[in-house]
Amino acid sequence: MTSPSQERHKKNEHIRQSCRLHSAPARRHQLRSSVTKGHADLIWSYAKQLRYACLLLSGALTLPLSAQSAPRPPAWQIEAGGKASFEVASIKPSSPDAPSPSNVPIGPQVNFTPTGGLFTADATVERYIYFAYKLFLTPSQKDALMATLPKWVTNQRFVIKARAQGDPTKDQYRLMMQSLLAERFKLAVHFEPKRLPVFALGFVKEGRFGPYLRLHTAGPSCNVPAAPDGSPAHATSEKPINGTPEYPFWCGGETAIVLSPRLAEWGIRDSTMAYLAADLPGLPPTPFDRPIVDETGVKEKIDFALVWNWHPSADQATETTPEAQRDPREVSMEEALRDQLGLKLRPTEAVIDTFVIDHIELPSEN
């Protein structure tokens, strides 16, 4: 499968070949001697456009910043409507002794229960930003982003209570939070494409799914329980049924369960491979301090579940435990990806749209 970067290289090489083969002045003379004036002018117009592309490609001509196209908004933002605002909103400093409950999970993850247009949250501005722009960042990316900002962005919590028209989705609430941050915190941001070290997510064996990864269409529909016996996978036990990972009962939301001091389970139904890749760096013990990009080529919705050792430092307490008593599921994240999902990570580089904060200030009065 051809990657986007390979496609761009192929397209640019085609333009280069056209640049060499089509000398504009010579071609214009040939065209006017062999075709009608109307057709010659039409083709000459194309030749001029090609000449312009040649100059841009060679670096002999550059566009001013104002003429360069802005980065395309993420697909989720377009699907959610592009732009939205709360009808009314209040922002107050949080009380450290009595934090307010939140009815919308503040983060980039998909977990969400409809709230009927009422929004309440208590979090730092850092977390509101991650929520608003659906940012999946590695620890080093977070450190680099916050290093240039005032300390209150990460230290001071704010209670935001707002009302919206209708019954928004979580992504629509994100758009409203973008507008609120811009209006009240004067937040200004942009994305910059940068070539960064990344991990590419791919199959161990091309196209072969592991035992706990499947196309969503290969499993039960979203109104049917996913467990083999027809009951929720964790309804009666803290451990997965039959001692193996089970797909979550609900669709669309993450199931993250701590099974023991060392063992955790994570899974989603009706998700995407791109989401799996984006969320991996944030899972404990965060062994992947690089962005992860999906190169599996799978565009269909998927179900997945995996179990791994989320707290390796606890292994020190089990060094004297007989091998027969250790849980065989206590494997590293890399082993879980390989054996349970049939996936692997390959270190490489890629151009990533990097989130940049240009300006922020303390909120204005309500």
C-alpha cells in the first residue's frame, strides 16, 4: 500500500518530468502552428500553470504566508459542525477543598454520556485545551507545550458551567470549548507541520488480525452484548471471562480496568485503528514517548481488547514468587500488541501537525 508521502513524491516527480519535457516558449510556437487559436490558448494556459508549479517545486518561487493554504481541520471537527458556542457559560476558580463534579469527561478520549445540553467540569486549563482540540500527546510533547506557558495553566483549576442548545455530542462540546477558550482566555493556537520521530503501527504479518482484534462487522452489533455467554464481560467478576481479554460490553466508549496491582485491560468496540494508535502513548506505563501513526491501512471500524502489565515496578515484589504462581498475562505492552492484536511498532519519522499555543491569559470576568 502506498503511503501519503510516497504519493506526494510520485506526484512531484511527475511534475519534474513534465517540466523537463515541456519548454513553454517552444511548445507555444509548436501549438500555434498545429492547432486552432482557441485550443492553443487553452493549452498555453495549462503550460503556464505547469511552469508555475515547476518554479514552486524547484524553490525558485515561494508563496507569501497569506497565500499558503491553512491546514485542513481534523475530520472529527468537520463532522461535528466546524464551529459552535455555548449559549451561556460561567468560569470560576475551583475550590481546592471541594472540587465540583464533572458531567463530561475532560480529555481526548471518546467516553461520553449525553447531558441534554448542560456542561459542568472542574479542571486545569491544560486539560481543557487537550479536551477542546482532542489532543493525544506523549509526555515529552506535553512538557514541550507547557514549558512556554504560565504556571497557572497547569496548576490552577477552573469550574466551567455552561448550557448549549439541543443535546450536543462530545465532539460538539469540544468545538464549544474552543470558542470559550478563545473568547474568555484569549487563547490563540495554530498547527505547524514538523518532521518528528514516531512509531508506525503495522501488522506483524501483513493483514493478519490477532485473536483480540477484529473488524466491527465481524462481531455482534452495538445493541448486542459482546461476551460469549451474552452477558457483560465484567458484570460479575473483576477478571475477564475465562481468564482472557473480552471485548467491552458497550460500543463507542473505552473500557479501562485495573485487574490487579500489575494487570490492566483496555478495549473499545466500534472504534478505528487510528484511534488505537493515537491513544497508545498515554497508557501506563507510557513506554512509547513518540507519537504513533497508523500504517495498517485498515479504515473500517474495529473492536479490540488487550491485557498487559501496566505497573512494571510492582515486579520487584514478585521476584521471589514461584513461576507457576505468576499470571501469564503479565506481559509488556509490546508483547500484548504482538500476541493479542497481531500488531507491532516500527521506529521511523513522519510529518506531524504539531499544536502550538500563540497566546493565553487569565479569564475575563463573567
